[in-house]
Amino acid sequence: MSPVRVGLSTSSVYPESSAHAFGYAASVGYDTVEVMVGIDALSQQTSAILQLSEHHGIPVSAVHAPCLLFTQRVWGTEPWGKLERSAEMAHEVGAAVVVVHPPFRWQKEYAAGFVDGIAALEESTGIAFAVENMYPWRASQKRGMEMYLPGWDPSAEPYANTTIDLSHAAIAQSDVIEMADRLGDRLRHVHLTDGTGSAKDEHLVPGRGAMGAAAFLRHIAAAGFSGEIILEINTRRCSTREEREADLRESLEFAREHFAVTTP
């Protein structure tokens, strides 16, 4: 079995571009890149992503479909069309995974057929659609509102492939080790990050929050996780390139230190 690769999400360098993300990934020493479609215009162009990958010698391991609130008009407004285009990009750039969020509750028709539709897309495209855990939208620590259908926790549905994001789990106050155990070998993808448990989607450098990111990595390593680990952190507050690169390097070193499989 080949070693698990550690990749960088292009969203981790925002407000810098996808092109900058490939440059950082190469200079810091990441194995792969995950392309977040919609952060900038380059991210929507398969030819540009291929050129960046080839120029920097960094493969693309995953494509994150444009399913955020601020990317609702990227690649049109029809949700299944967005996923089909995401699969096409993944196929062209050699990525095996498309990361997708569950539908918003107001997307009722899309949500009603989502579970079966994802399975059908996987069958027709040969791409793994790894459905990501989200969270209740909280106005306070005590009040929450369900904003995703059929639900924010992918372990409650029969998806073949899933993603755990530690920042989203922090908002939901979910135990990520228990979630990983519920998912078993359906856990295909990890967004490694951190959170304090506030209502904000913090995407902290792993180890700077309260999610036990180190213990989580050790747990899934021991359980035989063989998917992709992608660093998806927020570096917007970094005032210089050097500061941003330091956060990216710290995150990569954290992942490699704690995802270590020891032979008994």
C-alpha cells in the first residue's frame, strides 16, 4: 500500500490565488494539491490547473465542488451540473476524489435525490464523491438550526465515500474519532485543520484548537486510513508571505509527525 499523501487546499492561501497555492505547495514540500473551485477564476479552468500542476510538479489529488454560499453561481446554478463538471475536471487532472457538501435545506429537490444521485454519479464517472461533514448553524452556544439536508453528518447516510473536516466538527461539537469509527472504511478524505468549538468556521492550524487533531491522526493511522489528508487552514490574518508559509509548513509537519503508522 502506498503511503498516505498530505496535500494543500488552494483555499489555504486565500486571498492569494490558486497559482500561488501551487507555488507554496511546491516550496514547502506538500505531496498534492486540492483545488477549491470558485476561489478565483483560475480554479474554474481545467487547462490552467493542468499547467500549474505540470509546472510545479505537484499532482492534484482532489477537486472541491463549488457548493459554498459564495460560489452558488460558479459553473451555473444547477447543482447536479456543478458536480458533473467537477467530475470532468477531476478526470482531466488525474484526481480520484470530488469533495462535496450536502445540499442546503432550501435546495429541496436536489436534497431529495442527493444520496441516490451521488451513488449514481460515482457509478457513471468512476470518481469518488466524498461527502463532507457540516454543522448546525448556531446563533449561540445553545441554539442551532439545521441548514443541510438530508443532514450535516455524513455518517448518518449510506454514502460510499466521505470527508471529515475538523473545523466543521468543532462547530457541531462532534467527536471526530467517534465519527471516524462510525464511517469506518467509508472515510476517504480528511480536511486537517482545527477549531475551538465556537460558532465560527475557524480553520485553525492543526494543534492550535481543541479538536485533538494529533490524537485523531494517530487514531485513523492505526485504523488503516489510506485516503488523502488535505490541509485546509485559514491564513487570511497572515500579514506577509513568510508568515503564511510558516503556517503552511507548521501544518504539514504536524500532519507528518502525527500520522505515523508504527509496525508492532
